[in-house]
Amino acid sequence: MARTDKMKLGTFVYTFGFHPASWLHPASDVNGANDFAHLLDVAKRSEAAKFDFMFMADSPAAAVGDPSALARIPTKMNRFEPLSLLSALAVTTRDLGLVATVSTSYYEPFNVARLFASIDHLSKGRVCWNVVTSDHDETGYNFNREGLDPHVLRYERGNEFVDVVFGLWDSFEEGALLLDRENGVYYDKDKHHTLNHKGKHFQVRGPLNIARTPQGRPVIAQAGGSEPGMDMAARTAEIVFSLASNIDRNRAFYENVKSRMPAYGRDPDDLKIMPGIVTNVGETEAEAKAKVDYLIDKMHPDVGRLMLSEFLEADLRDVALDKPFPMDRLPAAPKGSRALFDELVDFVRSGRTVGELIRHYAEKHTGNGMTGTPAQIADYMEEWFETRAADGFILMFPTLPSSLDDFVRLVLPELRRRGLFREEYEGKTLRENLGLSMPVNRFAKTPAPAR
């Protein structure tokens, strides 16, 4: 059955772009990591294009590894704390959704509930919390831990954390603020509730000291393909971020997660599956490919070696670039994409050098998704959307703002011509524009009317 809804689109933001050499692109602002004007410019361009949101990826730690390589990659080494940035964007944009990553492993629920509720009010209902449990050892060392907590424990804590935050966001019912000057009553005490949560990981009395937000509560995003991750998404998430490596696998993932939702009393339409794709678009295929080649040529071999080392979980610093890849450094199983891992193994077995493998991996890693003409990229996105492998896409532009501009100028008109993407925003809140229902306050005696 043909879809009647519209494709959802978001801009994925690393400061200069997704490609590790993006900061070397002549169209980039080399001072952009500490200049709010650069990120506001990206937000304004995304808003003018009628994108649903801007997605601020984050980790609460700098990267660790080869210092020579890291000195050439500013992405994780110099960037704004995301909630500070969202607060500024909330009052300088009007329609664009604002998504920030905050880990349940290194915050307290009350802090997160209060911070996101405040930004939802500041933005008049456009904020989204990307819930993560963190997946890099370096984060734990900054928070009184020796690396990461076990995976099961992180998800156990994360589930309870989200439940507590949801409960705190229900502290004030809809319409609780009476603002009655004549009788001197500011709020209805019968519509203000104390949570009194006592669980395995948290003890939180509440209530939250800020009114119910314009969206009822902020939108929830999540990424995670593990069993606990998919269950958590089916129970709590409204946007799910996945990697667009294979349409059949993503279609199976789409069905898997959405099929779990009725068990939690949720409508599958209240969750949008949005794979991340890198788009390299040109007027011709050759022009698009030249953009990929330019950035890969700019990328220092130490950076490529570090990227490949992280994917293979192998230290390659002592391996010469002009020598065949040592087969004993290949792991038995991949850390990430199985399809990409198998392709790299075949490449290695053909006798290619380490330098050739690094370039091959960089082409695949930073050019996944689609490289081609506007029609080719629109075809790709339409197939994923219409066959229900995706409800939309998080666009991981190689450079910002130039790749964003290319997409808006070349691909967006084609998507609109096909009736796949909006001409104007449907509502004022992110929840409305994504087509999500209003959450029901757990303490309300009668449900608040939809708006």
C-alpha cells in the first residue's frame, strides 16, 4: 500500500560535517567549533528547507587513541556541550526541532527532566532528548568509573532513568496553572503531583519545579540495535536512529521494533525509524564522485589508520602503509557492519596494501548511503520510504554547510516533485511536525484534549 504520510528529514551535526576531513574543506569555517554563528547558520538553513530537526551528536568525553591522528580530527576534541547549544538555538530559531544526546549513565534523572523541560518551554515545544547509555570506555573515566559499566547494567539503569524522567515530566497536569490573581492562586494543587520513586538505581521524590511542557513532554530519540535497545525503543522512543547499510536488514529492523510496540500499548505510527545516510550529490555522477575523492585525498593517513583501527579493534600504528595488510590483525568478528567487514576481508585477501585498505574503508565509511545525481539519491530515498525500511532519514552531510546546500538545491526539489516531502511545516511543535500523538499524563483523571 502506498504511503500517505511525508518523509521526515533531520540534519546530523558534527561541527564541520560528518567527514573527518570536513574542516579542511575551503567552504568550511575553521573557527566554527567555538562560534555559535556557524551552528546557527546550519540551523537556519535546515529550517528554511523545512527539515524536521537538527540532531546534535555528542559524547561527554574527548576521544582517546593515537595523539597524532586525534590532533587532525577536531570533531570530538573541541565542541559545545549540547544542552547549552540547544538553549541558544531555542531562542534564535522558530520551527526547527532541536535534538541533543544526553547519557543516562552520567546524569541524574531530575537534572535531565528539568533541563529538557526548560528548553522545551524556551523553544515553545521543539526539543528532543536522544537517550543513550554510552558505548565508549573513555566516557567512564571522567565519571568515577574504570571504563564502561556492563551492557546489561547500562540498559537496566537506562530504562529506570527514562521512567523516572517521564514521571517527573508529569508533575504538573495540563491546565494546572490557574494564574488566578483575584483569588491569589497560582496553580491547582490537585493537578500537581509528587512522584515518590524508589527503585533499584534511583530514589527521586519530585515533583519537578516547572510546568508541563508545550509538547506534553519532549520527544524521545534513541539508537540501538541490540535486543535491550530495540525493546527500550519500542517502549519509550519516538525517533529511532539506525545505520542505512542495507535496505533488507533495515526493513527487518523496522518491522521488528514496530511489532513490539503494541505489547507496550503503543501505536507503531508513534515511532519514526530514521536511518542515517551520507549523501554526496552532484549534477552528474562524476561530479558527485569528485566530491568524495576530494575529501578522502585531504584526509591524512594517520586519521584513516585510526578509523580503520577502531572498526577492526586492532592497533595498526606499526604497520607500513605500502605493505600488505597483516592477516593476523583481522578479528574473527566485526565491531560494526558485517557486510562492510566481509567486504574489507575480501579486499585484504586480494593482496592490497594497508594504505589501499585505508582508502577503501574511508570511501565506504564516509560515503555510505548514496553518491550520485539528484534523481539517483531521490530514487534511493523513495525506495527505502515506500517499502517501509524507513520513515525518513537523518542526513549526515559530509561538509557543513556546503553539502547541506547541495542537498537542498538539488535533491529536495526532486523529493517535493514526487510528493515525498513537505512544502511547509504542519504545526508549531516538533511532535506535531513528526505526526506524533500527545502523551497522556499518568496522574490526570481525564485525558487532556489533543492539540
